[in-house]
Amino acid sequence: MPSMSSYLLETMILNYYEGKTSKASQFVDIEFPNVIAYIHNHIMGAVDDPKGLQGNINSLTYDEKIKIQNKAATDYNVAIAAREFENNKDMKSSIGKWGEIFGSEFPKYY
């Protein structure tokens, strides 16, 4: 799985929040699906350097962009499922779903 630079990721997240008209939630799990959807919808395009020094900082190859876009779609659906489990008070299943996104280092539910 390819990864994007932290600067590209940070810039995309900043762009997402700059485009919002409402205040961000204090709960990351509520915000996460929308941020991932933004990345999915915008990874194929140019991402301008917010400092104005480099122009387009999205130097990913087409293949890398497709893989990230597909992973973002998958992660979005898993995050929605995690939120649904939480809303239904099934914390063990919710945390398990978050672990699918964040990997084996994500805390387990005991």
C-alpha cells in the first residue's frame, strides 16, 4: 500500500476543514469518515502547497492515487460500521472495526 507524505496528508486535511461551514466535532471518530471521504474524492487532483512555495504537492503516481483512493473508500465504510456499532453500544465490535483501519497496534477491547 503506498502512502502519501505527511505534508500532503496534512494539507488535504487542512483543505477539508477550510471548506467546512460548521465547527469541527471534538470527537475524532465523528470527523474521521468525512475526512477520509474528502481524501477519496480529492486524491486524484492537484493539492496546492499552502505556503505557496511548491505549487502542486501531490506528486503521487496515478497507480498510487488509485490505491489510496480505493483504501480511503474501504476505510470510510469500515469507519461508518464502527460508528454504527458504537451508536448501538457495542464497543467491542466498534473498537475491532477501528483496528481494521489503524492496524495491529491499535488497542484491543478487553
